[in-house]
Amino acid sequence: MRWLHLASAVAVAAGTVLCPPDSTAPLRQLVHDLIAAGAPGVIVRVDDGHGRPVEIAEQADWTAKDHRLAAGDEFRMGSNTKTMMATLVLQLVAEGRLALTDPVQKSLPDKVPNGQAITLRMLLNHTSGLDDYTSVPAIEPAILGLDPHPWTNEELLALGAQLPPLFPPGAQWSYSNTNYAAIGAILERVTGQSLADLVRDRIARPLGLRHTFFATDGSWSAPYVRGYEADAGHLPPQMPTEVGTIAGPRHDGHVDVSGNPVRWGGAAGAVVSTAQDWARFFQALMSGQLIPAAQLAQMRDTVGVPGHPEAGAGLGIDKVAGPCGTTWSHDGGVPGYLSVNLTDSTGDRSASVLISTELFSEFDAEPQLAAASKAMSNAATCAMFDQPVTVSPS
């Protein structure tokens, strides 16, 4: 199975109903459609840069016994974490402590096959050829919340490094969480600090992000989104039966997975944040507050994504030429939490969409929910640019 996936580069999809940009009604209707299609909860935040951001939070009735959802609740960011990890690397590049041309072998001797030929840049833009550690059976119990082992980035890297390379370093592009396990291990070795401390000291505290942190267990710091997955008796036919063993309290045909630790995500997916905090992060990143202009240009230097000519992969962030404008974005998926976060080139405009269930997207299950999710992301993107958008009808 694949986890911590990349979907934002291909999530924008045109439909058939025109939505005016000067009203929140279409966004609210699409949120309602998501709930009707099976989403336990949805948070949408859109800032067009010209006034008060639109914030919407809606949940299915059966979830209210657990928590009353609010737009400012914390949630697991999954692979959006990679944008923060790339930012930390580029800060160290600006300080002269790392270079994008550094081979992995320099910081992690003998930890990665062909490590002399794989550079930091290749790790950051997924051109290293390393296969994905989340496909190794040994990690599956942790993903399902059944294994409490506190995985380190070096251990996660070792899982991925045992897999045959997908291609020679630099030859192609293929999304792999192993790349960021390596990045996490390098950050910790070079700085002598944990990733939790680096995120806190170099990003969260300087920007005043009070609800953003690198999770080391299953705990939260404030009110949070409850994430859910189907229980064993309600799995879509596309999902393997072992998914039904996922840990957590059960009710109403679902499992509350929000207490499950995400140490298995490591540098590839363990950050917790909010839609508001992430918009502030993007604003600071794109305006040069977090990294100098030279490093921001390096982050925005993209390579092609096979099969998607509208998309390019930068360093921890993706460029997508959509129907309403060009965005810089990433998405994230861990059990219970599927989100996409987008911004423009200045950071003045941003959009976030969270759905509090995720495994349907890993296994191409629940097509109605998948279609509603794509329509929602498309509408939020266009609203961010003050543009009309076509979306799928209810």
C-alpha cells in the first residue's frame, strides 16, 4: 500500500456548473455535497487577499458526539510536512551549512545505496530513484495505529533503502516518502536538533504559529479535528480487509483514528497545524521572510511530473497551472486526514481544504466522495483568485 501520497498536482478538475466568485454560497454547497458523499467533516479556508478570509466548517451529524468542528481546529498535515522540511533545508543552505549539490553520502555515510550520486536536490524534488518506505509491509501496523514503535527517520530511511532503486539518480521523477526520511535524518545530524525543535524554533515561534508542531506521539495541543475511517463492517470493496483493523474507538460504522501516533510519517508527514497557521506559513515563505530570494528561487525550480504537463515538482512544493491561475501547493494524506494547501506566488492568496477521512483516496474507493473532493479543491482554488469556476453539480 502507498501512503502520504501526492494528489494536489492532479486534483484540479473542471465540471459543469458556473459559480460566481463574489458569493460563498457555491463553496458552502460543495462542502454540503462532501458531507452528503460521506465526508465526516470538512474545513475550507479561502483568502483572496482582499478582505476577510472565508472559513467554513461542517460535519456529519453522527460526529457531533465526539467534537463540534471549528475552522480553527488542528489537524494532521500529512505530506504538507514536506514543504516545511524543504524550508528548513534551504535555511541551512542559506547559512552555508548545506548545499543542494551535497551527496547523501556526506551526511549519511553508507545509509543509502549509491549515496554518492544522490544529492539533496534529488531528495527534495523526488528524482533520487529511491522507492517508498510506506510500501514495505513492516510499516503497515504503525500506519494502522497498531504498532507503538517510535520510528526514527533513520529507521524509516533504512526501510526504503532496502528496496531496489526505481531508476538511476536524477534520471526521472517518482514521488517517494523515503526521500524525506533521508532529509529528516540529514537535518537532525547536521543541526544536532530534533525535527520537533527545528520546526518550533525556526518556523512556528518566529511566525507566531501557535498550533503548528512536529508530532512525536498521538497528542494534540488544542481543539482538533477528529479523523475517521470506515470500520471492518463498512469497508468499500476496493479496500483490503486489513484496513478494517485500524486502531481507535468505534461507533456509527467508523473508527476515530485521531489518537493514533504518526511517528511513522517522520519528516515525510508528522506536522500538525491549522488552515490559518498554514496560510501564515505560506505568506512568510513566498514573501521571503523564511528563506532568502536565492533559496526561494531554488525551491521554485521545478521538474516535470510524468503524465501531468500542467504540473511541476519543486523542492517540497508543486507548481500547478490550473484553470483559474498558477498555484504553489502540496497535499497531505494520513489516515483520517486528507488536505490540500495552495497559495499564489506572493503568498497573499491562499486556500486550504481538509476532509476528515483519507483512505478512500489511497485505494480509489468511494468515487462520489472523490469527485466531490476534486470539485471542492477546484472551487477553492478559483475563489482564491477571484475567478468564476466550473464545478460538478450536486
